[in-house]
Amino acid sequence: MTVTDERFAKMQPLSGSVNHLAPRDLPPGPRWPALLQSIALVRFRHQFVPAMHKRYGDVFTVRIMPKGSALVLFTRPEHAKEIFAGDPEVFHAGKGNAILGPIMGEHSLLLQDSSEHKRARKLLMPAFNGAALRGYQSVVAQLAAEEVDRWAPGVAFRSLDRMNALTLEVILRVVFGVTDEARLARLRPLVNKTVDISPAVLLGWGYPFLQRFGPWKATVDNQRRLDEVMYAEIAERRAAPDLAERTDVLSQLLRVEGDDGLSDPELRDQLVTLLLAGHETTATALAWSLHELGRHPELRARARSAAASGDDDFLEAVLKESMRLHPVIPMVVRHLMKPVTLGGIDLPAGANIGPSILISHAREDNHRDPDAFRPERFLDGEVATNTWIPFGGGVRRCIGAGFSLMEGVAVLREVLLRYDVTLPDGATDYPRVRNITSVPRHGARIVVV
């Protein structure tokens, strides 16, 4: 059995099932079978979660496959504050992210808790501090310029596809330090197939026998091929004569010596985590940003002026507002290791809980005129703490948040310096679920002029 096979065999989504608890032990929620609730939450989240919020109020419970595990969703900023400030020894984020285990690997920063998480985060932090981000900016700008210069004016295209290609290239160069075109050509399709996983595959991961069939088998086979390329890159980089001079994240991690150094499996898991977490999420935010600018001529003119004058604050506000209006991730999950009281509600050990990003970003008492695309709300002090949470919060806030915003601003600048952005006639878009993320169903089509 390979390392890949072992990861899938050990798959336990949202571990610590509390299906033994009676409904009265948890906040109210639908009484549907767990399979139907799972499908609704994973596949139809943009309709299901608001409907449950409307029916059951600010706190409600859904049960998900494979064991009918309880997931309690909270929707108010004070709830998010309590959860993010909770003792990380009690509020385990790693166990809450267990559904990502087969892809990310057991050593992933997203799946670790306690001392293991502290160690991994300490090793990764220098690669994402302010000085490091400033060092990456020129690489991002160059790759963005090369991508944008290939666009054909006047021809409608799916901005999501181009942003996915660009952010993947950025990650492969900045995180992996891969410049060899042959290896890049091997990595690109493997990563794209890893990202483009249907909700049905996610739901099926809890049933190992499915891995012999259809899309589940294809997922495992693709992951095995990705691992082969990853381990080959790690082995070659360890022996590289210029390792000490390289600035990519992989090379920085390989220079850590002694007991703090990472094994090859640990390196693989952290790199895949950075690759997947920092690729599609930023691409989706950028695609929505371009689509929204195409819909709003006044904002587009202001954004182009900001790009020309070096006003990065407004470009960042555009990116943040696209993340608010079009959440890429639906929720932040924690697994309770002990009983806790949240928002006056007693919750048992073993429950999975978390703030709903979908509801937090759409509440009118959190964001005035929530259905409108208004980047200026992030410049006028309107957005209160714990009401905008695309990167989570607390000690588990996404380590790549700064990188994502830096990259997004750099890309928007390169686009807007060269082009005006409009929409094809009659173009509209709305979210569809792909793996655990939501992306523009029609690819956020735009026209550049």
C-alpha cells in the first residue's frame, strides 16, 4: 500500500461523530436523513444554509455523512469571536478539517492540532512574513503581466480559467520554486484534477470501498501521480547546489536543520496544502472581482485610476468585497474536545461547530446593503471585526492571508493598467460548488478592451 492509499484508507470526515446524541442535546435543525442533509450542505449550500438560518435562527444543527455527525453552525459576530478566541486545545481545527485528509495529508497545517500545529506554523511563518511577501511581489507582477499580455481584446472569455492558470503558476514558482518547463507541464494537469473534485467524490471519501470505482478511483490515481512528482522535486531540491540562495518556500523549509527539520512526507503535505489552499481560492476571488468591475463602470473607472496611481488600498478593497459578496469557503469548523458553552448554549464534547461564512457575510446587521458590491465599505470603517471572515480567525487564521491579498492586488493592477474590463452582453453569474469551494458557474466571463 502506498502513502496515497493509506491516506484515503484512513479517511474520516469530521471525526468524532456525535450521532449517539439525541437531537435535544444540540440546537435545532432539520430531521432529514443525514445523506440528504449532506447533499444539501455540500452541493446546494447557497440555498440550504440561508433556508436553515431563516427557519431555525442564528444557531442550528445539520448532520452529515458518513456517520450522521453533528455540525452546529453559528451566524453572529459575537459567536465567531468566541470560537476564534477559544482554547486551541479544546477547539481543534485540524479535526474539523478532516475531510481534506486524503488530499492534504495527515501532516498538513490545516489538519494538525496542539503542539504539531504550533511546530508547523512556526516553520512556515517566515515564508509568509512582510519581508518575504515583498520579495515575492516582483515574481507575481511578472507572471501576471505575461498572462495578461496574452489576452485578446474584444473576445469574451472565462476569467476564472485564466485566473486559475495564473495563480497556479504563481504557487508553482513561489512555493515550489519550479522553473523547469517539463516538470511544470507535468504538475499543472495533476493539480487541476486535484482541485476539480465533485461534491459526490467528497461525500464518497467516507466509504473506502468506493475508491475502486469511477471518479473515486480516478481521484486516488491522480493523487498517486501527483505524489510521485512532488517527491521527485523534493529529492532533487535537497541535492541542489544553489539551495542556500533560493528564496522559494520549499527551499526555505529544506534549509531547516536538526530536530525541527521536516521529513519528506511532512514537506509533501505542507506543500500540497499551500498549493491547493493558495491557488483556487485566490483565483476565484480575482475572477469575481473582474466580473463585478465589469458590471459597475464607476467602480471600474476608480479601480483603473487606483492602479495607475499606485492606490493599492482601493484594489485590496475590491478584492475583499468580492470575497465578502461571493464567499469561496462556506464555513470555519472546529471540533470540540471538551464540553463548552457558546452563545449561552451548552455543547458536548465531540460536536463540530463553527461560524457560517455564508451567513456572516450576508447579514444586513453586519454589512449595510449586503447584496451590493461596495468596496468602499472596507475603506470607510464599516466592516466590524468578526463580520468578514474568509480567512478564519484567531491563532488558526489562514497563514497565507497576506500572500493572497498581495497576489490579488498585484494581478488586478496588471490587468487594469492594460485594459478596461466589461461584460459580454447579457452575462450573469452565480456560484456553483466545486470540491469544498464555490466558484462562478459560468466562469465569470469578461471582455477586455
